[in-house]
Amino acid sequence: MAMALADELARIAVIVEAEAEPGERLAAVLPTEPHPGRRVYLCTFAGGGGDDERRNWLAVDDRGVGIEERSLVRDAVSILGTCELAEENAGGGELEELHGRLVALRLTEAPEGIDDAEEAVLELQRVIGVPPVLATPSRLDAIGVAARRLEVALGGGLQPSPFAEAMRAGRDVVDALLLDVESSYRRELR
């Protein structure tokens, strides 16, 4: 039986904590699978505290071994950042609030199509899930499909997708994350 993701993260954290330098702590272990069957854990270390807080990064494989292959690290960072961007922008970023408004609308006015809209919100919430989640291309696709289904259910079928626009606009955020990881990576990337 496959190890639960939370257990995998705890196992990797124990291994990677040995990489922390004096005054540093392992701040996060972020799971990705940029290519089918190729798990990469992006680990961030923090130290210094206060205004001197500094961060650096290390990507490790499923054995906790540091990765030095630039393209694999970039792929892992890209899918992580893009999945997080999708989660933040799907359904306008406020799914619980939107669901509450739809329920209230169904109870007070019961407009046509409200059930489809409610189902679409619930499906999008299910796809996004609760942390920890594995950032993968298929997860990104599933979020996009569920977000578009919600937009159509809300009457936006003929209009440009706000979700797609937010994803395009947010590409700079993913690029900035890539730059941050590469510039503060704990190993030399080749």
C-alpha cells in the first residue's frame, strides 16, 4: 500500500533536516511530480530571523537525495507554482463564500441552473482538496476543467474565462518563484 502523502512528507523532512545549517530550520517540504512517476520534493530552509530572514531551496528525490539537474528542478518549481496559482484563482479564490451565496440564492429565488452551479462549486472544492496535495500536470488540468465548468454554470460560457486570464496574468509570479529558487539553491545546478 502506498504511503500517505503526509507520511511521505514527514519522512522526507526527517532526512532533509540534516541539510540545515546552524541557525536555519526546514520551513517547508512541498511535494511535486512534474513527470509521471518522478517525485520531487521542494524543500525551503529559513534562518536569520527578523529583517535578516533568508531562504534557500533544495529539491530532493524520493530518497531525500539532492537534485542538481536544472531542468528537473525548474519543472518541479513550475508545476508547484502553477498549481498554487490555479488553486488561488479557481472560482475567484473564494469558493466557500461563493457556495454560501449560491445556497442562499437557491433558497430565496431558486433561479434556473442554480443546482448545476452548486454542483460545480462542490466539484471544484473536491478537486482542490485540502493540503497536503501533490502538484502534478494532471492536477493542474483537473483544476482548470472544474474551474471552467463552474464559470459555464454561472453563465460565463460565451465570455473569456476569468480563470484563464488570471493564470496568464499570474505567470510572472511563477517566473519570480523560479528565479528565487535558482538564485538561492543549495547546490550547483547543471
